[in-house]
Amino acid sequence: MVHSKVVIIGSGPAAHTAAIYLSRAELKPVMYEGMLAGGTAAGGQLTTTTDIENFPGFPKGIGGGELMDDMRKQSERFGTEIITETISRVDLSQRPFKLWKEWSDGENDEPAHTADAVIIATGANARRLDLPGESQYWQNGISACAVCDGAVPIFRNKPLYVIGGGDSAAEEAMFLTKYGSHVVVLVRKDKLRASKAMAKRLLANPKVTVRFNTVATQVLGEEGPRGLMTHLKLKNVVSGEEETVDANGLFYAVGHDPATALFKGQVELDSEQYIVTQPGTSYTSVPGVFAAGDVQDKRYRQAITSAGSGCIAALEAEKFLAEHEDSEETPAAATEAGQSKIEPAAAEQNGQAAKEKPTDSAAPEYRQNPLL
Ligand SMILES: Cc1cc2nc3c(=O)[nH]c(=O)nc-3n(C[C@H](O)[C@H](O)[C@H](O)COP(=O)(O)OP(=O)(O)OC[C@H]3O[C@@H](n4cnc5c(N)ncnc54)[C@H](O)[C@@H]3O)c2cc1C
């Protein structure tokens, strides 16, 4: 069993940003990046898409896979140990926290890792509908993120469809009116689930049509691996009537599944299974356990907001670890050592006497962080 100060679970922008900060602070983080965890490759959701045009620093855009490869290299460059395994069981009831890997997580198995702090950055997966044609035209007309993909040329001045009846669907549809010739919202039921105000705005938008009692049954389009979707088959669930319509974009707004099953009952989750964090922080209900990225954010769900929250989690984990070390030092020992915060081993390595007065330069780098 291996012990680390901090373990990161996940491998998207949140996890890698946390890893970059923690490794630069010499905390030697270990990242479990997952082995097709939840069906997504290590690197997270961006590995499933092509061009990212809204991540700052890339004026010409960058491929999702390329961006995540670069983040991985940056994490490794500063000393993050990356393990390509999925964490399938955790015990967060006491420190050190215990983590088990997939396939060796039985009752009698030793944990693979223990850690003083854990950062959860396991993301959330957009729900799909498994429509015929869906896998062929995924990212070739079908998307689960209007804000991410709406501006790409294939949708400009074209008829676009949104599936869903909640606030997200309404927001996505109104956002898409900037790009499409017209936006149709397909609602399975005879009313919207969106808030009253949102529903009112949606129904009043001249570029939007809401079709109630209507579902998509098939996506049709060009042949070949890069072929784009061109049509959609629809069905009225009341009359049973079917039709085929021109459609160059189809946006799913049917919810996300945060990857939190293994944390259930251990950290507080909300009714939609997202990890609850204190607003503006990465603090979960368990001291020492931090959450970052889409796993705790059902509103923005962007690469850059995930990266930002990964930074917050790293700084808060650093602070936690520093305070945790302080509280473990006995007051008497601290006084005898001249209030030194230097660990004995570190002091020995530096050839310093334990009673020597501490200096900023002798403190580990993460203790010098002016934010802490
Ligand atoms: C098709 C698509 C296109 C998108 N385009 C854009 C865009 O253009 N711009 C933008 O800003 N955003 C875009 N997004 C949204 C963006 O991808 C997400 O907001 C972002 O990736 C979330 O990052 P994250 O770090 O929270 O985790 P994720 O990217 O969700 O990654 C988490 C990863 O952690 C790993 N993992 C999960 N569970 C475990 C476990 N138990 N053990 C070990 N590892 C585990 C898995 O590999 C998982 O995928 C897009 C999303 C999709 C689906």
C-alpha cells in the first residue's frame, strides 16, 4: 500500500490543473487518470471532441485530444505521478483516506493507496439517447453542448434542433438562435419543465419553435466517416404521426450524470448526484476531500471553469495539508525546536540543527504560497 500527501481522482482539465499546481508546490501528487472510467478515455470529455475554440491561449483553436495530451505532459513535467487505473472504492470516513483500484477492491483487498487529502475531479457525462444514427453523427452534427459547439460553421444559418424541456434546453435553444436559421425544441411531454420565466422567454423568441409531444427517432445524413447529419426523423407521441425534417444540428439537453457513484454516502451529494461544495470553494462535506470540475458544477460545465476550479482545489488542499501538519506537531516539541515548522527529515537533509530558527527559504515551497 502506498501513501501520498494528496491523490487526485480524474484526468480532465480540473484534475490536470490541480496536478500542475500541487506538483509545482512539491507535494508529489498522484493522479489516478482512469482506465476508460465511465466509458471515457483518460483525459476526460475533451478527448471525445475535435476543435476547442474557447480555451484561452489558442487563437486558432486546438484539438480536444491534443489539449489534454499537453495538460498531461505539463502535469508530468513537474513531477505528478500518473497511474492509468480507475478508482472504484474509497473510504473517506477517516484520515488517511483509503482508495481501492478497479479489480482489486474486494472486502479483503488492501487499499491501493492512502492519502492525507483527496481531490475528486471525475467529471460528468452528458446523457445520450442511443438514437439510430447517433454514434455516426456524434460531433458531426450532434452535440451535447451548444455553448461549446454552436458557433462552428456547420450550424451557421441552418435549421437546428434541441432535445429537452428544462432550463438547460431553453438556454441552449436561445443561445443557438445566434447561429442557426431557426431552432426547434423537441419536448416529449405537453409542457416545458423550464422555470416560468425561462419558458416565457423561449416561447416568445421568434427564432424558436417548441414542438410538444414530439421525439426524435432517427438521425440521417451523409455517408462516410466524416459525413454530416442532414435530416431528423420525428414522431408525435400522441398521434403516432412520423415525418422527416431538414436538420443540420441536434443538441441534447437531457441532463448529465456526474461520476459520483463511488462517493455516495461518503460526501454530500445533491438531488442530482453532484458533489456539494461550499460556494466559491472546493470544500466538500469532508475536511481534506476537495472537488473540482464538472463533478460539482452543473451550471457552467466548461473546460476553463473546470481548470479554474482545479486550481482552487489545489490551493485549498495545500492549505489543508500545511495546517494538518501544524496540528500534528506537539506544542512542546514545536517550542523546543524554536517554533520550527521544518520536518525533522527535511532539516537533516538541509544540514540544519532542529533548533535553528526557521527561515522562509527553509520551508517547503507550498508553505511559502502567499495565498495560504
Ligand atoms: C463533446 C463535448 C465537447 C465539448 N466541447 C467543449 C468546448 O469546446 N469548450 C469547453 O470549454 N468545454 C467543452 N466541453 C465541456 C468540457 O469537456 C468539460 O466541461 C470538461 O472536460 C470537464 O472537465 P473535468 O475536469 O471536470 O472532467 P472530465 O473532462 O469530465 O474528465 C473526468 C475524467 O476523469 C476520469 N475518471 C472518472 N472517474 C474516475 C475514477 N473513478 N477513477 C479514475 N479516473 C476517473 C475519466 O477519464 C473522466 O472522463 C465539451 C464536452 C463534450 C462532451
